[in-house]
Amino acid sequence: MSVHTAVDLGASSGRVMVGRAAPGVLDLTEVHRFPNGPIPVAGSWFTDAVGLWQQIRTGLRAVARRAPDASTVAVDTWGVDYGLLAADGTLLGTPRHYRDARTEGIADGVHARTPALELYRRNGLQHLPFTTLYQLIAEGRLLDLADRLLLLPDLFGFWLAGVQGAEATNASTSGLLDVGTGRWGDDLVALSGVRPGLLPAVHDPGTVLGGLRADVLADSGLGSGTRLVAVGSHDTASAVVAVPAEDERFAYIACGTWGLVGVELEGPVLSEDSFAANFTNERGVDGRIRYLRNVMGLWVLQQCVAEWDADLPGLLDAAADVPPGGPVVDVDDPRFLAPGPMAERVRTTVTESGRRPPATRAEVVRCVLDSLADAFARSVADAVRLSGHDVRVVHLVGGGARNRLLCQLTATACGLPVVAGPVEATALGNVLVQARAAGDLDGSLETLRALVRQTADLTTFEPQHRPLNTGVGVS
Ligand code: LFR
């Protein structure tokens, strides 16, 4: 059985994992973990791509020590962000982080030329101010120097294997992909102002991209037969692959720094109501549509914990003792997007709503979690209403699955059972698609999901009674 290396770069941490998958077997071992996050430089926010590359190198050496014959490698990262390359392949500048303020107001200018609903019908995306399309318009002079744009997983893929391409699930977060064809939309590319030749050809997950560069092999110690494979290189696409669903009647919450809430569909929903509710149609593995909304996720809580330099488990225990029925905020308020003093922003938002602001840290945490659970429940209800896709259970995967209080509050707010786990859904989805490409597994996503269900550690949270004056609930 082959050994697969998943390089999974998340918003707050990156990891290199080795895994194996075959009928009846699915295992995953972390060999290297490192912190990640937007880095402030003179008032702007950047991603340290070279620093991440250094961590990937360290991770690959650790893989080679355990499993020198590792047969395939694949990378997934968050969406939308990119690097620009010169004709000789040199990275031009440090990639900007999507939380940077440079995209403020850009979308309004674009929508004055192409109405937002028209754009929605072309690229299927919810409005997020930082979609690649808007970032490119904000990019300025560097674009004139660039010969190639690579989204982040494709950039690391280029550094690993020397091949340039655009993996489809992640390209679908750019706003430049035609929602109907899953390939670059000429009109969308023109709207972004970039030359068509800047973008490499799109390929689908499962494509074997080629062997690793000689310098990477020499540095890591990996065997010369190691191949780079395209998986759902958008982290959320890989996470959705590993949802341990029994049948298609499920909603998912991929809960990490973001909470990506939705259902899986065979085709996009491009109605005016869907547009108004800000639902996106991102591409999934095997051409599925990830019909979802971005909810702010654990970001607000992570920022509070970092600011307090506090211990999360202790805070969660204290938050569980705060009585229900406290204030909730709209976690999707744009004021929570940028890094900064989050607890203060939460208090101010509650005060503006006319309620008593949370006084203690435990109350702030409870307010954030109650607010998240309500936002999750609203999005599940909207996804069902707008797509007509029936849902019996909510699968909460990713780091948020460790947060029992959040899982319980979400089950109660949704009025549906929440199955929590696996925590490492993204890396598992990455490994599963590699294993399928390597021929160790075959079958549909349903077969891959059955394997996750068989092997993962899952906890079910049933809805509990809640006071009538709080939250929304899905009936
Ligand atoms: C989650 C995620 C979301 C995307 C956001 C920004 O990690 O990839 O799906 O909207 O990050 O790229």
C-alpha cells in the first residue's frame, strides 16, 4: 500500500501528514506542525510563502525518515491567495494576505461595470471582498511585471515538481472560473484586468502532475518515484471529501478559522434568492458543487484567545457555565474580518444592539459561540431552503469538532443532530484523493466517505431544549 504525504496549510497552522488509505484502512500521522497566519508589515498583511516553503521542506525530510518510499505528495491551502512569477519562475514579491485592507471598496467599482447578480450568474460566488478577482484589481504595478499567477497550492506544487497549473477546486474560489464549465471564463479574466496568458491551464483533482524536482528529492531524501498529485487543493474541498456522511441528506460545517456551511449538490444554484443570501457555488472534487456560505468561524475566538494569551480549554469550561440566553452578535459583520482587538469589537457590537455587553472573558467566549451556533443554523436552514436539498444531519468537521460546547450549541440551534469529526478532515480528504489517484482505492466520494465513517472517531450531539427567545433553529 502506498504512503501519501498531505501538506495542509490552514489559516492558523500548517501540517505535513503521512497517510495510507485502502479498503478497510485509513490512517494519518502528523510528522510536522507549524504556526501560520497573516503577517503585518508596515500596515499591510502578507503571507510568508518562503517561510511556509521552508516548513514544507522540514516536513518532507521528516516524511522521508519515516517512509522514504512515500509515493505521492499533495498540497492544499486556503483559497483566493496567489503568488506572481516572472518569466523565469522567480516569485515576485511576498504574496498579500486576503485579510489585507487593499480590497476595500474594489468590489463596488467592479459591480458598477458588471452588476453583482450578473457576475454571480457567471462565477457562482458569494460576495467576499477578498476574492482573487478583486485582489487582482487592487494589485497594481506588480501585475505588469508578472508572467504567471499561481494560486498558493499551485505555487508550492511548482516549487515541488516544477509544473505550473491551476487546480480546479481552488481556482473556483478566484471568481475567474466559469461556474458552468469549471474553466477560466474569458469575460471574468478580462474583468480582472489581467492578461489571459497569466493564468495556467486548469486541471481537475486526481491528476498526477509529475515527479518531484531533483533538488527537492535530494534535500528531502524522498524516493525518486515520488509523484505530485492534485487533490482538492482548496482546503474546504478536501474537508468536504472527508465528511463521514451515510447518504446525501447532510449539511456540513467545515469549522476552522472559517465556518464553511452548506450542502453538496450536483449543479449550481444561481437564483436571485441564492444571490441575496450570499451563497457560493464552489467546485468540489468529482465536479460536485459546494453550495455554502462563509461564516466567520473560530477566527473571532482565536483572536480573543491570542490577545488574552489564555488557555482555550479553561475558557470553554467557564463559558459552558454561563447561562444561555445571553447576547448574540452578527459574526459576519465586516468589522470582525481584519486582525485586531476582537473582544473589544464584540463588546462594542453588543452595546450597539442595546444589550448589556459581556463583562468577563467567559461571557465574551459564550457570546461568540452562541453567535456562531446561530449563524451556522441560519446558514444550514438557508442552504436547505435555497437548494431544495433535504438534510437529516449536520456534519461538523475540522478543528471546531474538538469544541464540544460549540457542537452542542450548534445541534440545539439547528434542531438537528450534529456529528462532530474528524478533526483532520482536510488532511484526510487530501490523502483519500491521493490514494484514489494512486489506485489504492477506487470509487465515488460516497465510497471514500464510508471509509472515513468506518475509521474516524465521531461524536453525535443531539439538540437540547433551548429558551424560546434565543436563536433561530431549523424545523
Ligand atoms: C478556509 C478558506 C475558505 C475561504 C477562505 C479564504 O480555510 O479556504 O474556504 O473562503 O479560507 O481563502
